[in-house]
Amino acid sequence: MTAKKAMKGATKRKVKVFLILLVCSFGAWLISKLSETYTERITFELIFTNSPDTLMLMNSSEKEITLDVRGSGWQFLSSRFTSGELTIDLERVAYNDKNFYLPNQDYRDQIEAALPGDMSIVQMADETLLLYFSRLISKKLPVEPNVGIDLAQNFLLEGPLRILPDSVVLTGPQQELDTLVKVYTEKVELTEIDGNISRTLKLVKPQSLLNTSYNIEQVQLSADVFRFSEKILEIAVEVVNLPEGTQIRTFPNNVEVLCKAKLEILKDLAPTDFKVIADLKEAQENSSFLPIRLVKQPERVPSAQLLQNRVEFILKRE
């Protein structure tokens, strides 16, 4: 049994020695091969940076470039783990009578500088890299709140909604901004409001604005809300466009206007603060009624409403 164990141990040692020699031999062969120089064709995706401030890159004549590159096996082995991208700086972009372009020598120098180690270009396409820009413009547009407000019973808004800031500056290609006249906020529904409003609203960017930026992303919405009181005033009806030599009488002569405002404002209201007219030109043929309109009311009264929309009339010749 002892002799068999000795023979088995010797066999294992021989196998280990053989494997070590095999690995060393393969390693030496691999190092030799990786130290040799090779030429290989590699394709890189082009990534453009540093466009001129007044221009936006929309497209280019080349999205990628294929190069015949010379380097050692070690260099090619390490380059396998790169992103496969080459960054091209557009700071030196030039312009002729028709196109923007990157001069060939600058283009080649940048590619060579981006290659790892001592790799060099054996061959690359000698085509001019054309660049298609759109000129950037700035446009100031008003902000329109997309807000629905449902006030609680006996409450009114005092004045219009306030937006701060009330405008936004858009910067982008002219073709994207030409038709825009305003910018909207996100849609918000406010219900049962019985106090002053203060909300932060995001601005909505249309899907068509692919290359446009806003100088702000949100605005502040505010409004004053108050509990109102009511008062009814009788206002004389004034007839306009009455032909010469004609008299008119309306029934009734006075109409009621329902006013909603703060109590201290209602106390000071007088019929002379309002004006109701009936335009004879608006009379319908064979009708004895005239429509009436409230054409004047104090600015401090947020709500004033006629309680009827027409009066009867009779015309008499003088």
C-alpha cells in the first residue's frame, strides 16, 4: 500500500509540474503575440461637444467613423473595454457659403488624440465633416395659468389671478419658437376655496419643443378671496340710437342690479355708479322688447348682474 501511495503522489506532482509549464508556455506565447503590431478596423460613435453659444447642433453628415488603426496587441486588448465613442470638440467649427464644417486636419488631430496609447491611424475617410446647426433665439412669453377655481358659497375673487413671474424666457431653434404666443402652467383644479390662494405651479413644455429650454420651471399663483355681501340697486334704463323726432318709453323705466362686494364697499354705492343701456338698433322686427346691457360699474365691485335682460318699449312720433 505504501508503494502505491508513493506512485500516486509522484504522478500528481508530475501533473502539477506539467500544468505549470503549460501555463508558463502559454503566457510567454501570449505576451509575445500581444507585443506584436497589428492593424485593425474599428468603428467609433461620434459624440459632439462645445457647440457655439448661438447655435444648436441638429445633425451631422457622419454619426460614426470607421478607422484602420495600428497598435500593439496590448493596446487593442485594452481598447476593447472602452465605450467605443470618440468626442469631437466643435470649438473650431468653420462656415463657408453653404455649410458649417470641421476642418479636416482638426478633425483628424482630435481623433488621433482620442485614441488610446500609441495607437495611430493608418487610414480614415477623407470626407469633410458637415454640421447642421439651427440658430438659437430667445423669446419672452407670458405665462397663462391653466387653473379652474370653484369658490365656496358666498366667496368671490378680489381682482384677477396673479402669476409671479408673469413671463418666461425660452431659448431654442427659431423654427420651434416662431408660432408660440404663450406658455401654460400645469392643469390644477381648486375646489371649495374660502381663503386666499397661494400655489406653486409647474410650467408645461410642449412635446414639440425638443431643443428648447426655459429660464424657469415653475411660477407662483396667488389670489385674494373674500366673503361677499349683496345689495340690489335700481338703475334707470338709458335708450341709445333713438331717431330724431321720436320718443320712447320703457317698461319698467328702472331695472335692478344685484351687486356682490365687501360690505364697506356696498355701503358707498349709488345708482349713478352704474349705467344700463337699451340700444334701439338691437330691436327685433315685430317685437315690443329691447335687450338691455350693463355697460358701467365700479372697478371695486367684482360682481354686478342685471336681474332681467330686456324691457318692453313704446315708440311715439313727436
